[in-house]
Amino acid sequence: MTNGLPSVQADGTPSSNVVSMLADVAAAATSLESLSVDTYIVGFALPFGVNPSQLDTIAAAGGTGTAYNATDQTTLVDALDQIFADILRRSGAASAVALNSSSLAANNWLYQAKFDIGWAGRLLAYPIDPVTGALAGTPTWDASTLLDTMNWDTGRSIITYKPSNRTGIPFRWPVDPTMPTATELDVAQATALNTSPAGFGDARGATRLDYLRGDNSLEGPTASTQFRPRNSDLGDIVDSGPFYVAEPRDNYRDPSYRNYRLSPAMTGRTPVIYVGGNDGFLHAFRASDGRELLAYMPSAVYANISKVTGQGYAHRYYVDGSPNVADAKIGAGSTWRTMLVSGLGAGGRGVFALDVTDPSTFSEANAAQIVKWELTSANDADLGYTFGRPSIVKLQNGNWGAIFGNGYNNTGTGQSGIFIVDLSTGAVVRKLMTGFGSLGTPNGIGSIVAIDSDGDDAADTVYAGDLTGRLWKFDLSDPNPANWNVAFGGSPLFHARVSGTDQPITTAPEITLHPQGGYMLYFATGQYIDVNDPTTTGQQTLYGVWDKGGGGLHRADLVQQSVTGVVALGGTNYRTVTSNTIDWTSQFGWYIDLPTTGERVAVDPILRDGRVVFTTLIPDSSPCTAGGTGWLMELDFKNGGQLPSAPFDTNNDGTVDSNDARIAGAQLSVISSSPVAQSGYGTETNPLENKYLNQSTGNVARVLEASSLFGNRRTSWIEVR
């Protein structure tokens, strides 16, 4: 770790640690000394005075349910085999789940991405009970299971990007890798595949590519002739959030969009789940049965992709970013298309775009039409490790673009900033740097939010926070991109800082209108990227800040709310908070300092039904836990205080009403993702919704809550009911 920022290894790959058990578990699979996922009792002699039958009880007290008794070398080896087999069966999850609908309807599904400790990925589809919102006990399909049955050579459509002519090509070995054609891998890409995990040329590029495509015949324990055995051809999915795409659902005012949206090809479009995997591919899975329709390897992962094949593989990130998909009007004919844009997260310094308009055309033969562009640090050194979903928007110059933060650990200026690129070509339209950060003290922006403040369907403002705690506003309101700038004369809107220490902002703010003009921005501080982050204990804070039209705001300009206590109800701990009044003539919002040591926010907040919702996390250094704990905080969006009515079913009677307690947060037993909500439950007079949270244990938590008669939307400050 350098200067408190995400650390980068010598080969350029960050030591990301979104789920704190990852590094420990990877080492545990190959080294007894590194065993840190569970505590097992193994020895040649029992503890003095302990009966063997009591060992499981002792083990359970230490965090595991099983003890192993070994009295000689043979039984010790057997016990260790059982332990490591148990480790490899464990699973975890970090990214948010996806729903096929945000409102209750027939055939509702939840899609969960997760990973097994053997570094295999899973994408699971669970039907949702239309009455209660409960998930089925077992998934209807697992994409990894089906992928493993597909023919690696003829059954899969896998494409990649050729940097020399900037086009999509099939992911196939060149006939002559020293003289590739226009539709074959570049020499540099073939050279990377011909490189051993240790960094030496081994001339195994053709077979290594086949292994990456899924050829299991090449797997085995012999390092000189075989590649690493895999539990599945699907690599682990850690931070990449699945994105569900069916028929077009946007509401652009352009009359031609309605024709596009209602065309037979679009209303009957095959629903697809897009998600990134740390096998080096972005995957497209058919939502009906989990069958892979397409896989894409970005060029930026080639430098380290051979390490996936190594016998001593230690976990790495490749395509770890979350994709965003939206409709846009692009190209020479200005036709409507559906575009996917994604960064690589901790996997590399790059962003790519695919045209995913028609899944029926997904094939290697159509690679050039599907792949639109890539932008990497080789094009611009100010591009770092790109976290957060890029925004796909119409720009004020009339063209469509993708906007994203410049990421972390860039090797250009070291400053934070945003990129605005042409969606059709990937050309950088503008790069707006903040001036804060240097190569010695690198800064960066992870997640951004772009808004259209005047209803013309074009983005004119971008908000984003950086690692120094500065919340920035970028003005894109002028038709001429040359006039886009950092608002307030280059000063931040707000600086999150406590006791002389900057508070990093790594998530995107949530936004709503303020009744007196301007916007309220809800965001929180905290970092959970670097391997050292779980041990940091700096004060982190939840914020609600009013952009009234002037910058330079600090904590002193806000009203403080505080957590006043914890109450136990129905087997769950809940928090209460103050509801201090804000004088909007002289004050600009509110803040709440998180009370638990090490508590922070590392996932995006959501705004729903007059509530701003934050998921906090508290890392746990104990080897017997799945990463830590946290809180689901739900606050009044007007002042950050206690809600006027009960949000949760605190008495566990299956509804939320006056019999439930007014509280502000529910404790979570493990680290959880940002919630995804589905409304439409309960009755007309007592509407309810379910929030689903992916958890670091690999489970999905369902929280029943009160809802609004009018559903969710960003709205004016006062909701009319």
C-alpha cells in the first residue's frame, strides 16, 4: 500500500481485497501455514483430558463445526485431505444480485454471481415466490454447470480485440503467429499466450488458448506438460455485478426510439445476463437456462492471462468490473443500438464497449460488428484501475458517450478525474482532471453519476468522489465540449475530512431534487480495495450534502446526526439515530459518523421511498469469519435522521406496521452488497417490498420492508401521496 491508496504489485496488478478472505483462502488451498478460513483441530495427540467426542464441540466454539483427530502420519494426511476438500467446497460472494424486474410479476427471477474457493465461478438463477418474495431453496440453473458441458472448440463463441487494427476478432490461435492476418491475434497477444506463468517463453500458446476456451484434456498435476486443474471452466466472479437485459425499457423523447423499442426484434429479444469473470472473459448467459451465448476477452488482460494456467496459481483479477448496458443512438446512420460498456475493476487499466443489440447474432464470425472499441492505459496513462459502472448517456454536443472515473493508481499525472468518450468510436471527447493527486501520492475516481437536469435527455452534470474525500461536480452543460469543466472554478463541492484526515470516497453518490433548488447528494466514505484495508480504523461517515450552487463545503456546514443506541428486537440488533433539525438558510445538509471501529461504506447507496439506504461493512480479522459484519442503514432522506415510521419487520410477523419499532438500521451478520429491491408485496393499504443482499458467505439475504404506494423513483423533496 502506498500513501494509503490501493497498492499495485510489480507487474501492475492491484492487490484488491473486496472480500477479505480471498487471499487467505487462496493460500490455504496450497499451504498449511496460510490456513485462515477456518480453525481446525489437528494433532497427533488429544488435548489433555479431552474425550475425542468432545472435539467437535470445542471446534464449534472456535468458529468451525468439525474437528479432525489424527494419531499417525496416515490419519494426519487423511485429515488434511478432508480439510482442504472442505475449503475448496466453500463459496463466497461480493457483487450485488440482479433481478429481471423491480416490481412483483409472474416469473420473477433473481440472479446471483458467486465464487467457490477453488476459484470457480457460479451464476445462479432463483425463482422468486410471487406472494412472499422468498427464493427457492435450490437454483433452477447454474451457468457453470452448463458451460462445462459445452464443446470448447465448436460449442462456444469467444471473441477478443485486436489492438493493431482496433477490431473484434475470434479468440483463435493464428495459423502463423509471427505473421497474423487482420482477423487473427496480434504478435504481442500470441507472445503473451506463449509465455509461462513464471514469465518465460514456453511455446505453449496454442494449447494455452485452448485451455482458456475450456479444453479440460490439458489439465493435470504435471507442471511441465499440463495446466492447472479447474473445478469449472467458468472463473470466479467476485466484484462484477450481473446485468440483466431483455427488451428495451428506456423512455427517451426521441420519436424514433419508440419505433426501436416496439419493433418485433426488440420486444422479442432474448433476455441475457452479462457478467465479468476472473477467467479473463466477460460472459453473456441466456437468462432462460444459463447457456453461454458469448464470451469476450479484453486485450488488457493478455499480459497476465497465462498465470491462470499455472499449477501454483494464486488468485488474480481479470474482468472484475461491473458492466452497464443501455440504448443509444450511434454510428454513421445514427441508429438505435444497445451498448455494453465495462471497466476491468481490479483486473486492469482498461474500458471496453460491445454492441449487444441482437443476441441472435452473437458469433465469432460477427466479432468485428460486436466489438466497438477499447480504451486502455496504453492510450492514456491517466487511466487507472477502473471501478464502478460507466454511464452511457447522450451528450450536449448531440452525440452519445460513455463517462467513467479515471480509476486508481494511474501512471500519468496521479490526479483524479473523469473520461468522456465517444460511444461509437471510443475516442476521448474530453478528459477532466481535478488537479489533486500526484505520482507520489496517487488519487483517483472510482464511481460517477451523470444527470440530466433540464429534461432534454442529455447529461449536463457529473458528480463523483475521490480518494482524498473531495466530492466533485463536473459541468458538461455547454454544447461545445471545449467548455466542459470542473465546476466552481476547479474547487470541490465538498471535502470529507475529519480531525485533519481525508475520508476516501469510493462509491457513487445518490441524488434527488431539493425543494429550494439544486440537488441533495447522498454518499459515504470508506475504502475496501487494498489488502491492508481490513485493518484500517479511521473514522468514516454518511453524508447528505446540498448542492445549492456553490462549492467549498465542509462538515462545519452540516448538521450532525448521531447513532443513539442499539436495541435487540426479534433476534436482530437495530440502531436508533437522532433527528436534529436543519436550518436550510444557513446549513447545507447532514452527516452521521459511523460508530463502530473500522466501519465504512464500500458499495453504492440507494434512494427509495423517502429513505436513503447505506450498506456498511465492518471487516473482521478473525480467521473464523466470512469477512466481517455490517449494518443496513435506512435514514430519512430529508435530514438523515430517524424515519417517521417503521421501515423493518422488527417483530417478525410478516408485515410492517405500527406494531414494529421505529429504528434506523438493522445489523447484518456478514459483509453484504448494496441491496436490490422489488416492490409489489403486501396490500394496497400496507405496501411492502423485499430487499435482496448478496453476502460474503455466498448466501442471499432477504429483508422485508415497508414500501410506498407510488413505488420507487427519484423525486422532489416532498413526496405527494
